[in-house]
Amino acid sequence: MIRWRLAFTLFQKEITETLRDRKTLLMAVGLPILLYPLIAMALTKLQESRAEAQEAVRLKIAVWGRLPGELKSDLERSNKLDLFAGLGLEAGLEARMLAGDLPPIPSAKQEDEAGASESGRATNKVAAAVAEHPLIVAAQALVGARKADAVLVLDPQFQSQVSGGGLARVHVLYDSVRDASGKAQERLSQALEGLRKQEVVRREKAHGLPPGFSKALQVQERNLAPKQRRTGKFLGSILPFLLIVLSASGGLYATIDLTAGEKERNTLQTLLCAPLTGLEIIVGKFFAAWVIVLITTLANLASMAATFARIFAGSGGFQTSVSTYALAFLVLLPATFMLTAIFLSIAVFARDFKDGQNLLTPMFMLLTMPLGATMLPDVELNVWTSAVPLVNIALLMKGVFIAEAKPELIFFTLLSSVLYAGLALSFAARVFQQEQVLLGGRDSWKGLFRFSAPIARDRPSPAFAWTAFAAVFVMVFYVSQLLQGANTIVAVLATQYGFFLLPNALMAWRWRFSAKDTYLLRRPALSAVIGAILIGFSAWGVTAGLVTRIFPPPESFAKGLEKVLLFEGMNVPLIGVWLLLGATPAICEELFFRGLIMGGFRGMGRWPAWLLSSLLFAVAHSSIYRLLPTFTLGMIIAFCAWRSRSIFTGMIIHAINNSLLVTVLHKPEWFKKWGFSEMTYVPWSWGFGLASVMGLGMFFVARSGPKDPVAAEKTRSS
Amino acid sequence: MEGMLIAEGLVKRFGDFTAVDQVSLSVSAGEVVGILGPNGAGKTTTLRMLAGILTPTEGSVRIDGIDLREAPLKAKARMGFLSGDTQLYRRLTPRELLRFFGKLYEVPEPLLSRRVDRLIEELDMASFADRPCGALSSGQKQRANIARAFLHEPRALILDEPTATLDVWSGQFIVEAIRRERAAGRAILFSTHIMSEVEYLCDRIYLVHGGRLVEQGRLAEILERSGCANLTDAFLNRARESEAHQSAVVHTGGPR
């Protein structure tokens, strides 16, 4: 029998103790009270402002067929619609349409009837007639490319039917997955309904008929989005949020257990007195936690895929393939990496498990709350959102589900996510070096952000190099977006001097990095200079000639780059071009990438230093198509600067390489006899010839210094 | 100063509070040295600095001639640390735990298996070597823990109250294990509150109070200087003297 008096005494003690824990009280009461009004306020504001913006925007309608002038002005005047006759319709197809040579577009009703007949053959026939109809195909291409928000297709006899009192038919073709297109369909339908009513009233009056006798206008709406995209839109609006939140929750407990749990169980000091570095401990723990998060993610994805497959299979509409889920998992990798690193660095501050929960729950909310915005219909991945941590991954997944992810944006999203993840891991490693934090103290927050003490040496650490790159990259990324309207000269000068050279100089001054050791500011040997000149004139044969064959950029990208490099038609003398596009990047970028960044990674050994600095050099050029050629050039320059122990070797190669390439663009007539303008690719013979010259140059550079200058210096100094 | 384990001028400050102030000590190979002091005297902080868990604010530590600050990994590889409150991974068995630490200390594989088997036998762990550590008694856990500290055959052992939570029988077992390690030539620094263990085990003794060394020497020398008949009385006397001295310094503002 329970002795209630004693149980109540125990209850009193427990509740007193719990309520005296202010953090528990805050989490149990304070947070929910604050959280929901905040979320509601933020989302409502966001939705309101977006709805207002969407209402204000004028939508672009392609009109295929002959639209009477008065109808056109009626549609345009009242519904914020801009109509473009014949937009995106090839002349041949337009002629066939107007001549009535095309089969009619099956109506949605016909499709439904075929589906209801339960005859697979009938359904397939109608579906194929829709999918292969030339007007549907052309409209899908036009709306998919966002050149129009919807297409209005008028029957060839539209005008005669209207004037002759017959039934005039129109088709509204739209893509329900695109919010603007859905909106366009809505506005068009409303406008057409208004017109239909007007016409009916006019006819009834003219013929003395009772109201409602005539129909006048038949509007047939056709959704251009295939079922896969429609299902994808539904899944894409909720799944990214759910998946990231659920994956993160898996990491929450794993990271607390691995850090605060270990402190609570008094097992951490056995690791701390073992011959291990702080970084080794954090990396080991990090990967353990990440594996748990990945297992959680996989379990969630598999369960969701199976569940949705079952639900949608019943309704006959499930179209999301296994590969889409696999792609979603890949996209989630950097997000889970970053979340794990952040959680680990916060959890390590906790003294025990409960403390860990109190610290991580607000962080969890803070990180996942902005994801709510990604569920709003018209929030999409663009250049700006691609750099917002976690939100970019959720939006990219949304794009993956509706098969609408652009390669450039995927590149930016994954790149920025990997950068943030690296930063979070560096921070976690830094936290692990704070002995007071590890032993349960709290008095070292200041120490965490004090960089001077741990970097009291003449060159930066790898974590410093990584952080410096991330900071500069984010600045360059956003500022280059802001400078898009400005001319190329301003953009080049601002980026190179403002974001590569100036921060680099400030860091060198603030942390007193050695000019010789970090920045390799040494006079190169004569053989290194000769080698650098040979490489400068020949490296393009390898980077532009051979590497771009493996991964050729699209024509539009090449044209765009060409336009920028030609200063968009501005008349700049050749010497100015060389200074701006040859010498300036050679100085600013070399001091940053082969100086600060490679100097930071130098302690990891030559290969990691070359590979990482070249990778970041390639990444900084912000284009997936330039990644491989720039990486290759970076590796060549890194090798030369390293072996010659001089940044000037790198600068010579960089300056000559860039100047040569821009000269070809600015003075095509000089190179006419070599037939550059007719070449799609640099011929193999040229490529191999130039590669041989480059090899000779590298031989000269290699001769100028020892194989491993760092080891040689150590030997000399000892 | 000569010895396998040497600390010179160790100081540890936490903000304005000085936990350890100018502590220097040495332990030679084949010697057990006791470090005694009341709670809060700075013993554990000193031992943690010697073990490389805490970084000294000032001073240096050398293990087998290797400076702990300059080459922490090499120095730590030559040292074993055990404290009374160190716990084991609950979900690992003692055998798994020993193999895990053996790998961390980079003990090569055939040797590691032999050492694990030998320690399990020597420390009488066979009956529980394959049970999860969470299910073991305090004495069994401490045996597994001491096996962990001995596994890589360190030159120096730092033991912080290793018998504090044990019953007499288990405590005695650990004490005998320490004697065996001394016979094997290890330098052992040992802190405890149990005076009989000190009298039985220690070749020399350091007495710590208020973060400072207040007495040191062989047992007989300390007894002679204090005029007391046993170590407990000598310890209490020295502690009271140190407290009185510190109070006087506080009240008078110290020498000017």
C-alpha cells in the first residue's frame, strides 16, 4: 500500500529542487511562452510582406493565337498581366496552329474520363496525347525557363466565334509548382470569367434572350507540371524542414552524451592524460556523433519514402523516385556535418547531461526556427539564400524534389555549407582546448574568442587559414552580388584590393605573421624566374586546353565571362587591361592564397598545403565551371611558390597567364593567323606542346630550391 | 633536481585565485613519494598539472627528461595517471577498455594482447574481465582502472587517492600492486588521506597546505622535526602552523 504522505513529501522536495533550477524553469516555461508568439510573428510578417510583393508584381503571359485588341487591353488593365503575343512559339508551329493543323489539346475532363474508365490503354493514350502535344511541349519549355508565367492558347476560330455568337475556346497553360505561374493562372481565369460574363450579357441583350442562355467562352485550364513535380512540391514544402529537424535531434543527444555525459561520468580525464591532442579527441567524437546523425537521417528518409510511397500509391499519383531521396540524403550531408559540429562545441560547455539539454535546446530552436520560412510557397533558392546556413540546404532539397535545382546554386549552397561546417568544427576544436571548459568551468568564454594567445607565432594555424578564407569568401560573395550593377573595373578593384589584399594586410599586421615565412616574400632564384615565365606563357594550354575538355563550360557561361572580361564594351587600353586583370589578381590573390592560406596549411605537409590552398583558390572563383581549370592552375602555382620559396614566382605565372588570356580576347586580330576564333577546343597537339613547355618551366623552378624547403629550413636552423 | 618525474616552480591560478603556488618536487625511478594535505590544499591541481590535464600558469614538468609543455604527447606516453574518482566507460568490458587504451598509447598488437592477458591475471580480473564496467563493484572497477594506468608500462605513475573509495581488502590489493610497480623501477607519486598507507608505502613525503609545500623529507625526518610520535600528529601540527602563519600574514599585511 502506498503511503501517500511520504510520497507527497518526496514530491514536495523534488518540485522545490527542480523549480530552484532556474535553467529548467526557463526551458519549461519561459521558452514556450516566448517562442510561439515569436515564430507566429516572424512567419506572419514574412508571409504578409511576400504576399504584398506578389500581389504587386506584374505577371508575364504568352498569348498564342489571335487575341482581339479590346480583350487584350481588358486583360492587361485590370489584372496586372503583361501579354506577349507569340512569345516562345516557333513560327512554323504558330502557322500550323493558326491553320488548325494541330490536334486539339485534350481537356482535363477527357483525361479524367479516361482515368475513370479503368482502362490502362485509354488513360495512357490521353496522357501521351497531352504530354506529346507540340503546344504543351513548347509551353513547358517556356514556363520552365521562366520566360513566361503562363500561356494563353486561343482556338484558331476564337475571333470568329466571339463575333459570330459561338462558343470561343481558350486554354490556360500553367505550372502549379511555380507560385508565380499558379498566380498567373488564377488572375487569367478571373479575368476570362469576367470577360465571359460580359460577353454573355451582351449576346443575351442583342438577341433578346433570357439571362444565362448562352455560354460564350470555354476556359480550359491545363497544369503543365507532371505528377512527379506536383508530388515533389508537396514533399518539398514539408520534408526539408522535417528532415533537418529530425536529423538534428539525433545529434542532440549523441553530442551531449559524448561530452557532458563523459564529464558527468568522470571518464574524460583518462582521455585528457592520454597522448592525444585536443583535435584528435574532438575529431574522434565528432565523427562518432556524425555517424549517429547520419543513421538518424537515413532512418527518417527511408521511413518517409516508404510511407509516402504507400500513401501516394493508393491514390495512383506517387512519382518521387528513390534517386530523389538519395540526392536529398547527399544534400543533407553538409547540413548534418555543420549541425553536429555546432552541437558538439556547445555541449562541451555543459557540466552534466541536464546542463547539456539546457544549453542545446535553445541552440536547436535558434538553428531550426528559420527553416520554417522555407515551407512558405514562394521562398526559393537563389544567390542570396544559397549562403544562409541550413535554410540553403532546405531550399536546395525543395528544388531537388521539384527537379528544379540549378547547378550554380547547388554549387554555392554546398560550398557555403561546407565552409560553415568547417568553421563550426574549428570552433569545436578550439573549445576542446579550453581546459576549464573541459573540467566543468565556465570562465573561459573570453578565451574562446581571443585569437592572440594561441596564435603567438609567425604563421597562421590551419584553423586560422580556414576561418580567414571563410570570412573573405562570404564578403566577396555578397559584395559581388551588390556590385552586379557596377562596371567590371569597380568590381575588380573592390574585390581584389578591398577583400583580398586589405584584410590580408590587416591580419598580417594584427597577428604579426612573418613576411618571409608566411608570405614567402623572398627574391626568387634566376632559374625560378625563367621557369615562371615559361609556365606563365604555357599553363593555359593545360588549364584551358586540356582540362576544359574534361568539363566543358556551357556556351552561355563562356559568353558571360567574355562579356565581363571585355569590360562590357568599355574602351580600356591594353596596358590597363593587363594591370587590372593580370597584375592586380597576381598580387592580391597570390598574397592571400599562396601566402596566408598556404602558409596556414603548411604545417600539415606540402601535399595538404598545395591541395587545400588550390581548392580554396578554385572555390573563390565562384563557378562550378571554373573549378577544375582554376584548381589545376592553383596546384601549378602552389608547387612553384613552395619549391622556389618565393611568392614572386607565383605572381609572375599568375600575371602572365591572365594577361595572355585577356589579350587574346581584347586583341583577337593579333592571333588571327593561329585561328583562335574558329577553335572550339585547343587542339591536342597544341595542348601537349604547351604542357611540355610548362613541364620544362616546372623543372627550372624545381631546380631553384630543395624538395622540401620547410624541412631544409629546420635542418639549417638546428 | 634529478628524477624521473620533476616539477619546478609550479603555479596554477584560476582568475584571481592561486590554487598552487611555487610547488617543486621530484620522484626518482623505483621510489614512491607521498603527497599529503587537507582537502583544498592543491594536491589534485598539482597532480593534474603533472599529468598534463591542466596547463601550469608558471613552472615546468619533466617526465623522463621530456618537457611536458614542449613535447606533451611524448611526455604523456611515459606517464600513467589514476585518481580515486576516475570512472570507466560503462558499456565497455575491462578487456575492451584495456585494448582501447592500449591502442591510444600505441602498444603494438601482439604485445598488447599479451599485456592485457597478463594484467587480467595479475590483478585477478578474470572473473569480470568480460562484463560491462557499469556492472562492476567499486573494487573491481578500480582494479580495471589501475590496469589501464599500468598497461603501457609508464616510467612514472601519478596516483591521486587511488584507494579513497575502496574497502580495506580492495585498498590493500591496490597498495600491493603499487609496491610491485615500485619494484619494477617506476617513479610513483601518490596522494592519500590514509596515513597507514603513507607509512607503509612512501619513501619520501611532501606536505602541501594552502597551495604551497610546507614540509618534505623521509618519514623519520619529518617525525623528528615535528617531535611527534606518528605521522597523523605531525601532519596536523604542520597544518595548524601553516594556517596560523597564513592568518598572521592576512592580518598584518605580511612583511614590508
